[in-house]
Amino acid sequence: MPGTQADSFGSAGADANTSSEEIAQSLGSVWQRFSGQRPSSTTVEIDKDVIRCVIEEKAPEARADENGESPADADLSPDSRRFDYNATAAVTRVTGRRVIAFIRKRDKTTQTSTQTFILDQPRTRF
């Protein structure tokens, strides 16, 4: 049936490639919304119930207000809880599965952010 999602998410093949591309695109959009710029690259690895996304950040643009301070809004940062919620929602939308754990790791010196999403077991019908 066209338009249905495959039961075995993360299996090798065209569905996994399409899903990883869609996740990379969605997370890149979320990243842009919260950081103000697109990432230089986004890599997604899908392994059964785990999705790992590595985002290579662009060099931050220097923005300063009248006082010489950068206008840092805590809610519009890739380190905020709102970013976590939006990234998790994007993965849930693409996979059709609930995210039960989200692990974020950001290295500002190498400008790399790694996000790991652990998915709930797919529901089986008896």
C-alpha cells in the first residue's frame, strides 16, 4: 500500500536511507531555528532502536547589542530544553515511534553536537 510506513524501521534499504535523510533535514531545520544558522553538515546513523545525529556547527556569527554584549536568549539556544523538545518531536514525527530517552553532547571547541535518541519498542499486534 503506498504511503504506509515500514514496520521494521532502521532496516537496511531505501526506507532507512529516506528516513535518515528526512531526520537529518528536520534536525537541521530545528538547529537553524535555535542557533540562527544552518549546520555545516548533519550525519544520521540509525541502528534498530537508536538514532545518532552528529551536527557540525558553523563558526558562530558575532552579534553584539549596544552595550557590546551578545544577546543570548536562553530559550533560543541549542542547549535549551525547548530545543530538546523540538528535536525529539521531529524524530517522533519521522519514525512514528516514541522517543524514550534523549542524550545530548556538545563540544564547543570542535563545534560538534551529538544527539542520541533511544526509541520505544515498536508496538506489535497480536
